[in-house]
Amino acid sequence: MVVDQLRAQLSDEELDRLFQAFADTTRRDIVRRVTVGEYSVSGLAALYAMSFAAVQKHVAVLERASLVSKEKRGREQIVRANHDGLQRARRLLDEYEVIWRQRADRIADLLAETATTEPDKTQTGTGQTKNTQSNKTEGTTEG
Amino acid sequence: MVVDQLRAQLSDEELDRLFQAFADTTRRDIVRRVTVGEYSVSGLAALYAMSFAAVQKHVAVLERASLVSKEKRGREQIVRANHDGLQRARRLLDEYEVIWRQRADRIADLLAETATTEPDKTQTGTGQTKNTQSNKTEGTTEG
DNA sequence: CTATTCTACAACCAAATGGTTGTAGATCAG
DNA sequence: CTGATCTACAACCATTTGGTTGTAGAATAG
């Protein structure tokens, strides 16, 4: 299957490039287009109200982010979607979602415990509240 | 439930802000932190090798993208994760995934058809191949 | 009240971004 | 061969971005 290299961790720079690539309307549109059909660079350029060179740069940004790849066909360069890049982005956001759910579970757990043992400690219900300036050492997974 | 406003379509500018917000290592780390626990702005600033003002700006970027919100507590400003923003980002990538799968299905369909009716038309297997310069009018959902 | 802490915001700077035009190399059509 | 097309890339420009320092207001501590 394709699941093989999806397991690989992404470096910070890769993630920067990945989300940076998505952070532009034209580039998101290009990704959508080349996911559906096949386009040459000039074929894409004809779709937008900007120069060929500008579109070329957008494609280059997407390529650096591993979201598309180019394949030379005659004098044209065919731009194709790279599904792996998309899946990597989705996987990261899914990880955040997992963290969020774990947090929700932990809070529910804490609330349940304090409710049965110490019915007074129910502060604001968000866990760490940090009194004076102790939150600079809360890190759970930091270096 | 929270599903209410998730149905809403996101404007291009909102998506730009959303992905731009994710396109920085420090900001992704902040999102992870505030998803797990509660941090004041200065509490976050203490975690990174940059000035308070820099972290303040990162938080502002995340806030503009609806990924976090701030809540004044005494003289502190507590930064909290905004789950909606995260879910919006995930939803968009899921849409791309749907488009990708539809394409895969359509191609499989086409291949199956051409295989039974015209056993010769199996080009490269990627659908539209555009001969001369006709791909500038391929748009399916434009205009 | 005074001093400290936390925040907000302005001004500034270097680098990156998103766009342009121009030049030049390959490839295809006639 | 000649001309048209497609691509690549350099140079340039305006704006944004990610960082800094400095100033000032609010809330807390003593």
C-alpha cells in the first residue's frame, strides 16, 4: 500500500513548507485542479490573471512542499498531484485532534475524581491554573 | 453540539490565514501547548528563545486565524485553543481527499469502460491528456 | 504609594513572498 | 531552416513576515 512512508515523521521545515504552500488561494486552486485533471504549466497559467512566471513560481512552491510533481512530456511540463503531501498534512492535523481528545478525556477524568474525593477543588475546570509564575516549567514533552 | 458552524464555508482569506498560521514551527508548538494546558502570553514567551513581543505577535496570528482565543484573567491574558479553527483546517484537507478519491473512482470507471468497449484507448491511465492547447477550458467548477 | 509584572503597541529592520518583465534554451509546426 | 510555444531563470519591486527595542498603561505585591 501507500501507507509505507506516511509513517515517517515530518521535520519542522517540511511542515513549514507544507502549510505555507496551502496558505495561498491560487496554490490551493492549482492543487484542486491537478488533483482532478492533468495540466501543463502554461495550461495552468492560462487559468489565472497573472503572468506565466508567477504561476511557475506557485507550482515551484507546491513542488518544494511535495504537493505536486512535474513530469516532462515533449516540450511541456505536466503537473500532477502528489497524494502523499496531502496525506501528510492531514495526518498532522489528525494528531492535533488526538491531542485535543486526550486532553478532553483527561479533564473529564480529573473532574470525575475531584468530584468524588474533593468536592471543593473544582476551580474553572480547565486543569492547570498556575498561581504565580510556575507555568514556565509545565512542559510535558519539551527538550 | 459544536458541529453547528463547522458546516459554514470558509472564505479564501480565512483559509489563507488558517494555513499561514500553521506554517510556522513556533506557532504550531503554541497550538499544541495551549491545547494541552493553559498558558498566559508571558508563560508562553518564557518557553521560546525570542522576545515577549515576538511571541505576542505569534499569538495574534493564531488569534486572527481563529485557532486560539485570549481570555483576560487579572493582569494576565490566558491563551486557549480554539477547536473550531483546527476542525476547519481538517475539514478542508478532507475535502481534497474526497476529490482525490472521486478522481480515482472516475479513472477506474473510465478504464473499466474503455477496457470493455474500446480496448485500444488506454493511454497513460490519467484521464485528460490534452493534445494541443485545449486544456485552458477544462474548468469544471470555475466562473 | 511604590515597585514589579503582564500586556499592548509603535517603530524599525532584514528576509521572504508574490508579483512583474526580460532573456534564453528546447521542442514542435510548417 | 524559421517561427511559434513552452519552459526556466534572473533581476527587480512592493508588501508581508518574523524578529527586535522602546514606551506606556493596568493589575498585583509589598
